[in-house]
Amino acid sequence: MAHHIDSQINRLLEKYAGLLVRPSTIDQDFRDDDDVRIVGTFAFTSISTPHLPELDVAYEVKLIVPRRFPRALVRAYSVQGAIPRDYHTNPGGDLCLGVLVELHALLRRCPTVLGFAELCLVPYLYRRRHIELFNQPPWGELEHGARGLLQYYAREFGMDKADVCAQLLGLGGRRKRTANKQLCPCRSGRRLGQCHHMRVNCLRAKC
């Protein structure tokens, strides 16, 4: 397993030359002696899209990679105050890259350290740089805590009512055959299997 993580880290370092592995020393961000600490400049140039400008982005960061990754997520920290502590930062000081269920869902697409960097960290840093340059975010954001989690599920289900989201989540935890026979919580009067079953099944696949 150690060799597996080391090879993933090497691929990250090959693509992002400003990053280096630092030896494990006394560090309050370490939770395990086997964690790997990566520090340096995380720099990239975004690809321009019809709705988003191309940006050169570079921040000093520290990444703590657990040997149990991807079961345990990489923790990312801003170094030298490059990102203010009041900008989407968890109580422990690591960057709040999104709700956990969303991060795990993203990593299922590419469960590597490089995948984490590009699917989870790059959007966070791009968004921050966009705000610095244009004084406005390029897209919306989720709130912290339970409200952010509810907003995530509301987006996944295409619903904005908390009680409906909660009931759909409950059905998602049941067997498909059983859940599909229940009335859809959206109050359409149809069974789930004839209504929002696709969204529920999609969420099942992510969890």
C-alpha cells in the first residue's frame, strides 16, 4: 500500500513541479507518523471556457496525504497566509474544499492523489483567484455544516425543500424494489419508480 501511495505522489510531483515532499517532522497537522507532507507552490493555468476566463493560479500550500487514502482524504492547508482564514477554512485550519460526501463522490471518478488535486483542490483555488481578480465568485457555493450538506442534496435531487430531500435520502437507503413502490416525496402522486427514481439511483451510485 505504501508503494501504491508513493507512486501516486510521484505522479502529482511530476505534473506540479513546484511541490516537494518534506520529511515527517513535528507538525500539528500530522495525525499519523505515516502521513506524507507535500509543500510548495501549487500552480496551474486554467482552461478558458465560454463562461469562465483562463487564469494563472499559484498558491503556497501544504498537503497532508494519509497512507489510508482515499479512505481518508488529503488535507490541504494554505501557507504564508495566502488564503485568509475566513475563506472556507475548517476549524482545524485545513481548507474546506466541499462537503465530504461530494468530495468522496468526486474521488470515485479518479481515486488518486493527483485526482484529488485536480478534482477537489483546483476548483477551490481557481474560485479564490477569481474573487481576488474580479471581486466576485465564478459560481455559487455551499454553506458550512448541515446547511451545506442539505444544499448539496437539494442540488442532487433538484429540490429545494428540506423535508422532501430528507425523505428521498431515506428511500435511497432502502432496496430499489421496495423504494420504487413508495409514493414519491415530491408529492406528484406517483410512485418513486415512476418519478424521481433516476436521481435517487444516481445518488446511490455515488455513495
